[in-house]
Amino acid sequence: MALSGDVCDHIRAVGEVKGPKRRECEECVKIGSAWMHLRTCQECGVTLCCDNSPNRHATKHAHASGHAVIASAEPGERWLYCYPDDAFAEY
Ligand SMILES: [Zn+2]
Ligand SMILES: [Zn+2]
Ligand SMILES: [Zn+2]
């Protein structure tokens, strides 16, 4: 995987980028809420909603679990983001 951007060790450690199993926020579906965009955790593979969504489930998951890196799960977007380092890389 060729990376460009502000690459940290967490992002470097991502081998094959995990994509969404389903295009929906697993937590919003449970509570019947809406979301804007989707992100997939690169540690456990869960797909959750972005910070523009009312529930910000991806960020909450990262803080609660310590999982560092998410990927955009939006079609056509190819980027990774690391929470602890605030690093952003395209692939
Ligand atoms: Zn990092
Ligand atoms: Zn959500
Ligand atoms: Zn996770």
C-alpha cells in the first residue's frame, strides 16, 4: 500500500485496509438514528458514523476502545485517520 500524507506508525501498521461489511453505522441502526458518513475501524472492523453525524460513534468507539486508526467507508474515498496522532494519509 502506497501512502501519502502525515503517516504515523499506527497507519503504517495497517496492512490490508478493512472496508465496511455493510454500509450502515452499526450503533445508529440499533437506536434508529441517522448518520452522515461512515468510517471503518482498522483494528476490529466495526463500521460507525463520522463526526458530522449526531452520535459521532466512530470517535466514541476510538476513545472507548483505544483503537487508533479509521478508514473512510464512503465509496471513492481512500484515506486513513489516526486519532492519537491526528494523522491523515491517503492510499
Ligand atoms: Zn498514529
Ligand atoms: Zn452512528
Ligand atoms: Zn475498533
